[in-house]
Amino acid sequence: MEIIFRRKWEAAHRFVEDANRASKCAQPHGHTWNIEVTLSKEVASLHPDTNILVTFETAKKKWHEWIDEHVDHSLMINAKDPLVAFMRVDNPNGRLLVTPGDPTTEILSILFKAKLEAFLKSDGLDLYCKHIKIDETMTNSVAFSGSVDNYLPSDPSGSAYWWNRPDFSTHDLRQDKVRGTDLSI
């Protein structure tokens, strides 16, 4: 059985690495992003009293709060982008979503799947994220249904990176070093 839900957010991004520097996406620009997630669970039957797998509210509560309060109107930015240091000084309470490498729709689909899986696990829900699809525009989308471990930096602790933690983080910038040079993730 599958549960499917969607969310929309507004955010900007830009590319700074290698061949991406020559693309028009090197210019900071925004999109209206749409995301669709498919949660799955192997079941023999529905709950006998409710005829449901899990309430939609239970399945999506943290996820929607994270999108609405921490991702919406963010600047999605490569950890190596020089704008990170500027934004931390100029707008220290602003919303930054910091990615390993350029914030392409492909890496966002993987990072968002990892974050959703962390939420599901922490809530004790016997659900897993089977599929995630992000629409960057009405005509361009990326769908991902693989293992996030094949694409993301190794995290032996399972919580070293923001995408593996069931909190509302979107980066791992040190809060106590806003004006310093230690902005590593």
C-alpha cells in the first residue's frame, strides 16, 4: 500500500562548480518547486477499526513543517559557494539550505528523501519513502527511488549531516562562528 502527498515551496539556487559555472544556472534565480513523495508499507490488511494505514496528518506533519518553515523562501546553495560566508554575515537568521555540491534538482531529490526517511524513522512509523519526485518547473522534474547512501557522503554516525537528522535543520554551518572563517559543513 502507498500513501502519496505533495507540497510546494519557493526557493532560489545557483550553481558554481565546474561545467555548471558556464550555465545560466550560475546566476542566482528562483523557482516554484513542487515535491511529491510516495510512502509505502507492506500490509496484510488495514486497521480493523479505521480502515487506514496511517493518518495523512501523522505521516506528513514533520515533513510539511520542515518544508513550510525551513525550506520555503530559502537560498539553496553549494557548501563551497562564496555566497555562504556573505549570507551568514549579511543575513545570519536567513534560510539557507546547504548542499554537498551544486544544488541541482537531482541532489535535492536525494537529500530530501534522506530527510524524510529520518523523520519517518524518528516517528516510529513503519513506513519508508519509496519514491520522491521534485518539479523544478512545470516542464522539468527529477524522480528518485534509490538508496540515498549511494549518492551522499558517508555518515557512520547516521546524524553528522543535516539530511540524516530528524530535526528541522537545512545546513550544518557552525552558529558560533558567523563572522569567522569556520563555515564548514
